[in-house]
Amino acid sequence: MPKVKEIEVLIIGGGPAGLSAAAAAAELGASVLVFERDDKTGGQLVKQTHKFFGSKKQYAGDRGYQIGNLLIDQCMSNPKVEVWTDTTALGIYEDGVVTAEGQGKHLKIKPERIIVATGASEKMIAFPNNDLPGIYGAGAVQTLMNVHGIVPGQRVLMIGAGNIGLIVSYQMMQAGVEVVAIIEAAPTIGGYLVHASKIRRAGVPILTSHTITEAYGQDSVEGAIICQLDEKWQPIPGSEQDLKVDVICLAVGLSPLTELCFQADCEMKFVPELSGHVPLRNKYLETTRPGLYVAGDVSGVEEASSAMVEGRLAGVCAAFSLGYGNDVAPKLQADALAELSELRAGPAGQKTVNGIKKLMDKGGAAC
Amino acid sequence: MQTKETIVCRCEDITLDEIKSLISQGYRTIDEIKRVIRAGMGPCQGRTCRMLIAQELAKVCGIPVGEVLMPTFRAPVKPVKLGTFAGGE
Amino acid sequence: MLNKTGVPTAEDVLTVTPSEERLKKGPVAIIECFQEIPCNPCTEACKQGAIQPMEDINNLPQLDYDQCNGCGVCLSRCPGLAIFIVDASYSETEAIVRIPFEYVPVPRVGESVVGLNRAGEELGTFVVNKVQSGGQKNKTYTIWLVVPKALAMDVRSIRLGGLRHAN
């Protein structure tokens, strides 16, 4: 009979949310196991070379990879945390068993609590020739450059002026790649304007109300046709421009990676403000499946700073529900909740606040 | 490049035209389309195409994309080699 | 419009421009942060008490120009690279503009570089008179440019160097 490993808290995903959850739960005394699909933890943080926003509590001013290293050290130095890299969760069953594929083996775990911190995946858009070599997701470009040290090409068209589009454009410029333009279908820039200004003053145009109509090229991308959109998001005839580029980079948003939540029978709801289908959860991040928590982008796409705080909150709540940290847990929960409200208090956080309100709203259409 | 194709499902190489044609034939859910043409059955298990197909269905049915019925999510949520299951612990 | 182009408007800039009088007195920070986002490292960077603590982390930074001595610590700490130091007391005709810089190659002292405005348009060629490293951890360089006084509130970037940019 295959052996089933027992653990108190299983965390699925070793990115900013998962690592913060692991450190928080272990700090209170719970035994934690982290599954990480990649060969190392840190998630997207390890590819972020820019300084983070937020406050000291979320390591503001430090660069993403530095924060990643810090979180990794925090987990590694805690004997209560075990990390399995190259391990992907496959299913969460009715009897509480979680299966995974780890280093070529089929594994079974019986956790008392589960924190799903799987993050998000990149969205794609449909346009003619969107499968030409040279068309990349922004995450792929970051991996190529910041993990493997390879630039994607010479001249790039970036699609999407959210934070990812802006940040990845900046990283390419830093790597000596020419960014020909950043286009954005929405009438305004979605990312932080300080990122946009930094790129703009280096000479890269940001064209809002613009979209790609097609890519072209023989064997790989040789160019792109873009056009302007009117107030109804319809192409304006005659506004087409032909940009000679060898790379088209897509940064058109993220979708929460919620397959496991769906499969585990958590009640789900589509909330555009949170970027897709997300599990219903209470303010302590517990889903409708008791003992299953979510944290980070999987519970609604946001910034890494809030993902870390959500992770900490979920970790504390999971450990607390197992009887750990009875003296300090309520205060830690309150602190994390206060930090989250603080991060989301401004206009930039309004979308998330509205999304969460919609999500928690009783009586809405759930699927 | 012979024809301009718009790919919706990268794993299974399925185009927007193919999806539209299925919808015009009366297929109305992501699951139906998946069974007929394998969209969403490749290595990424629908992470790329699922919402693109949902958008097309929403347009045709005149409903918000959030109301499009999602496919059934089953374990394993990613493709696993049979050998892994067979030799698995 | 800043949120359509990424270029702050003249009105935006006016809201963070010190008086003519203050500019004449010597170096002062120009905090070109026009959007309320959750971010406050500048308030902690300022040891002069010039950047006021924020009640809400989403507030825009408030700078007391008279408390500011233009030390430039906030410039190197701002995650948005949105702070510049202008010293209009440098000479009769010229001012120093300090800009944050995170590209390679880093210009050398004495080198002439092409100065750009907020829209990335060329304003002329200016001499670099000092280069400060941000150190091992921070990594953001501060480049000191000598510019004509009239351009002190316009020069905000330099044309990127590097072989790949040669046409």
C-alpha cells in the first residue's frame, strides 16, 4: 500500500503568498509542508528586479528578488517547514487526501489544513498569427531574461500597460532591448503611473486606446499592425500603424489559478475585479470547504505586497485553528487585516475592495 | 505564412475559426467544445483557451462572460504520465 | 493627460515645483509622484523631517521645501524613481539636476550625455559632473547633470547608451 504522509498544514505554491503562509504557520508551531512546482521557491519574486512599493512591513524599497530571498531564508531557517520542490499538486479529494506528482512519483499527503497559494497564469488574446515564434507572454520574457540571462530579441512591441507590461518593458530596456511602443486597449494606463513616467521619459511611447490587429512574418515575427480604438473600443479606420518588431510581448492580465479550488468543490464566483473565477472565502481566507484557505493571486489578482500579507494571514489562521498560538494569533490576524485594508485603501486598491465586496455578497450568482 | 490563423488553444493547435464554427453548429458549452475538438485537453489543461472560448460563447449567447458555464475540473489537474501512477508511491 | 501618456502635465509639475526663491537657495527635492498608491519609503528616507509622515499610506508625499536640504536620500529610495533633486544655485547660468538611473552603461563623470524631458524628447547635450552609486543593496545610481537654468525643471532623463542602441 502506498504510504500517506501526514502533515498539519499543507501549502500549495511556494511564491510570495505560500512562503509567507509557511513562515507564519510554522512560527506559531505548526508543522508545514510546501509544494513548489518549480525547482526552487520564490515564485515570480525571484524575477522581479524593481523596488517594491508598500511600507516597511511589506519590505518596500527592497527589490523583488531580494524579498524573495528573504522569504526563502525565513522558511529554510525554520525546522518546522519542509519544502518539496519539483512537486505539483494534482487533486484534493473528499477524504482530505491531496495527491501530487513529485520528482516523477505519485505522492499522497493527508494534511489537516490546506492553503492554496497557486498564484495566477497569464491571459492570452486572440489575433491573427498569434502563434508566430517571437510572441511571448511577459512572464516568459522575465524567465528568459532574469532566470536564464537571454534577451528575447532586439525590438519589442509590448501589449498591455498594466504593472506587468510596464515593469517587463523597463526590464527589457535595462537589458538593452529596444521597446518600440507599449500599447493598451483601455483609455488609461492601468499600472502605476510612476512606472509609466519612468519608461516614457526614456523615450518609449505608451499608446492608450490602441490594440494589435495582427502579427506578421515568414518564420517568426517581423512586425505588427496596431490600430487606435474609439470610445466604444472599436478600431478607428485608417489609424493602422505598421511596427517593425521581432518580439511581441503580451501582458494582458492574469487569471487566478483556481483549478484545484474548483476540483476541491469550493464554491466559486466570477468576479471581474479580481480577474476571474475565485473561491468564496471569509475574511480569514477560509473557503467554503472547511480547512481549505486561499492566499495571494489565486484569491484575486493583486500586487505581491498584498499576497505576502494574505499568506501571513492564512498561515496564522490555519495554525490558530489547529490550536497553535492562542495567545498571539488574534493580534496577528488583526494586524494582517489592518495591513490589507491599508494597502487597499487608496484609489489603486478600490478595484480589489469592490471585487471582494462582490465576492462576499450573499445571494450573487455562484457557479 | 500561408493563411492568417488566430490560435485559441495553443496546446491542441485549435483556431478561433474552428471554435466559431462549432458554436454556429450549436455547441454551447466549453465542455462540449472540449469533447469535440480537444480544446483544453493539452498540457496546460485549458489555462490559455478556457476564457477565450468563454468569451466567444458569451458573445453568441449575449450573456456576461462570468455566466458561461465552466467545464468540470477533475484530478489530476495537470497531465501525468501513466508510469508515474503505476510506479507511484 | 498623465494617465493616458505617462507624461506629467505642466499643471502636474507645477504642484511639486518650489518657489523661485527656494530654488535659488540651493538643492531641493522635486517629488514627481502624482498618483495615490500604497507606498511610503520616501517618508522614512527623509532624515530632515521634510517629507511628512503619511496618515494613510496611499497619500501623496508632502514635502516641506524649507526643511529639505536636497541630500538626495529620498531620490535613491523612491521605488518609483519619481524623485529628482534640482540645485539652481550651482552657477550664474547653470543648475544641477540629479536623476535616478538604473540602466547600463552608467555614464562617467565628465561625459556628455543627451538630456531628455518627461516625454523622452531631446533637450540638448549636458555634462555629467558626479555619479553616485546606490550601493550593493539599493543599486540605484544618482547622475548629476549640469544643465542651463531654464531647463532645470525639464531635464528628467538621459538617452540610454549601450551598443544595442546604435542604429
